Amino acid sequence: MKQLEFDTDIYNTIRRNIKKYRKEKGMTSAELAELVDLSHDFIRQIESEKVANTFSVDTLYRISIALNTSLDKLIEKQ
């Protein structure tokens, strides 16, 4: 049986991808926050690798919709 490989740093992978796709869309973190009905500070925390902040699947889903990006792109290790 093939050994599965897991991203042991999945939150940081997601953080980097959210920031990457947000910037590609020319969107500020404040604009993203407004679209997904979260505080600007919370979006900044999600994107920051310095803050040990987790987020729900619902939050991740809403961000993917706002960025017009699939969930698999947000969890894809670059």
C-alpha cells in the first residue's frame, strides 16, 4: 500500500495561498474582510504566519468564493 504524504504545515500553506490569490486579484485584506463578513484584523491574522490562529472550514470556503478560487487551490502546497 502506498504511503500517504500529509502537509504538516497546512495552515501556513493556506495562509500563503490566501494572500497570494488575494494579491493576484488586486484586493486588499480589508476588501476581502468586507466580502466575507469578517473583521479586517481577523483576515490579517489568517494571513500572518506569526499568529497561531486557526479558522473554520466555513471561513475557508467563504474566502475561496470571494477570491473566485477553488478550495483545492487554497490547500495546494506550492
